[in-house]
Amino acid sequence: QVQLVESGGGLVQAGGSLRLSCAASGNIFSINTMGWYRHVPGKQRELVAVISSGASTNYADSVEGRFTISRDNAKNTVYLQMNSLKPEDTAVYYCNARLSTRARQYSYYDYWGQGTQVTVSS
């Protein structure tokens, strides 16, 4: 089995910072991309940022220049540093990893964390 466990969400004032972490564990063979998505009730889940195994990154326009995604491959962990937070960043943030397991080493599937709430007050 594979687990993605997120941490670091919470309540912060506008202009503040938070750092999210997500650690993948279990029967993992290889991790391709890791990323963060967010969801606001009534809206579709949207991509926030993604990072490849080679550390190439891609960001949503709305967070470009404010958020930074990084990963520690040795720890199977991805981070999201969020600065200059705005009330519109309020959402549940989900970690994603596209990975293969030891049982199926060359088949990659998406796995998700349980979500962590980020609330930015004005």
C-alpha cells in the first residue's frame, strides 16, 4: 500500500506564509511527478504546482512568484512554500504523486493525500 501524508496547513493572515509538506510511504518503486492541487467547494480542483523527478516545475498563473514547490527524493517528500498569501488562496490543498509500486514497477498511477485546510483571513 501507498500513503501520502500531508502537514502544515492552518490559519494565517493575508500576507503571511505557510509551508506544506507531503511524505509518500509504502511499497513505492519509483516516483515520477509530485504536485499540489487545491479545491474550493463549488469549484473544480485546480493544479497549484507540480515538480518532476528532475526538478522541473510548473505553476498556476495565480501563484507564480508567490509559491515555490520543491522535493526531497531521498525522503519521497514534496513541499510547497506559500508566501504573500491571499484570501483567495483559501482551499483544501491535496498532495499528488504519480508513482509505481514494487509489484508493478513500470505502471504509474496517481495517488492522493487526504487534504489539508489552508485558510487565509483578510
